[in-house]
Amino acid sequence: MARRLKLTILLALAVASVSATPSSAAQGADFTLGGTPCKLIPVPAATPIGTGECPGVRPGATVESDAGLCTFNFLFQGADGRRYIGTAGHCILGESPIGGDVGEESWAPRTGPVARDSEGDRIGEFAYAVLEDPRDFALIRLDAGVPASPQMCHFGGPTGVNSDRPGALPPTVLNHFGNGVGVGDVLPARSALAFGMPDPDHVFAEGAVVPGDSGSGIISADGRAVGVIVTTGVHTAAIGTSGIDAGTVGITRIPRQVARAEQVLGTGLTLQTAGLL
């Protein structure tokens, strides 16, 4: 009975939060994730002063491109012998001037847009990027000799890949480290709650993200990689027995993003793991 009461309360809160949102929020959306109107997390033009301390090339650190500032997600070893690290696709492709999908792009070695670390030093070049519902993902091909760590700042991990699809109760705790402007200086390590993860392409969670957080990797409490933070706003796809597919943070799930990147790049990609901190 208590479990049923808790679920009823959660459902009521979710419905209330949606109904209390002005319709103009959906009208102002510039992207859809899982068919749900939402906003891409903006990409600041330069590294903000006082960005949270997460130096180097690793999950949670700053990445800069010609499009602006974002955050790295996970490190991968390619079957081609090269190393790759991820961020969001819109961190290099930008946004469509009329909203919606931008498309998919790949670059051969020595032809991609340059990627830089928080010090402005070159660390590699973009090899792949997509911004096309339900995908928003990019991979940077690291230069030889560039030091890189697979371990996320503050939380540690990833310990593996999380492709689970749990229901609403208990809620799934998700952790990330991002370089959001302002927030990145005070609280770069943050947590969110997902009241269900029923969709294999995305997760909608309750949490806080701001410009600069785009591309952040997000992990479950056990350290497994869930996905990439890409959108903000009210996301509502479904509310049912499999959980509440709604929230304020939009996340693209890792397994299908990586599978598509492997197909386009023509090489296998193995997630590099690390222990929890």
C-alpha cells in the first residue's frame, strides 16, 4: 500500500509540473529528443572564469571547439588503435537556424575541426558528430601523446555501460560533473533523479543543467555510463507502468550513440573504465 501511495504521489507531481508549464515553453523549443520538444543546452563562446576544477582530458573536463565550450563525457579505445573522447554533437555542429535536426558528419584523420582543452591547447580533432533526434553525440580523435584519463572527476567511474530500463521506484540516482557557467564554479558535481528509464535512446531526469554542461557524461550510482547530457526544459514522453519518462534534463543513451558512431567510422569502440572515487 505504501509503495502504491508513493507512486501515486510521484505521478501527481509529474503531471502537475507539466500542466503548470506555459505552452510557450514547447513553442520555444529548438530540438526534439524522442519526439519531445526541448531546448539544446547552449554552448558558451569561451571558457568561463572559475570553471570547476577538473583539469586535463577526462570525463567532466572542459573541451573547446570553434562552436564554443562544452564538457567531455567518456574515453574510448578504437579498434583502429586510436583513442577517442566524447562530447555532444551540437558542441561542434551548432544549432540549425530554424531549429530541429542538423545532421551527421564524419572527418578522416587530419581533416576534422580542432578540439582544445581548458588551457586552449590542441588535444585532437573531431572525428564524428550527429545532431539528429534521437542522437546528439560527438567523438574527438585524440592526438598521439595527449594524456587522457577515463575517470570522471569527483565521482569516478565509468565502471561499465548501463543499458538498464528500470521503472519509477526506486528512482535511479544519476551523477555528472559539468562545466556549466556559474554553477561549474560552485557545484560542478551534481546529481539528478530518473523516475524510470523506459526508452533505449534517451533518459529524462529531474536535475539542473546550464550552458557549458553540454556533452557531460552521466553515470548511475554504481558508476555505469548511462548517457550524455544534451537538452534542458520540460520533457514529457510517457507516464505509465514502466515508469515516468519525463524530467527537466535530456540525456542521450550511450549504447545506441556509440553503435551508430562505430558504423559511420568503421571501427569498434571500447569504453575505457575506471574505479569509483
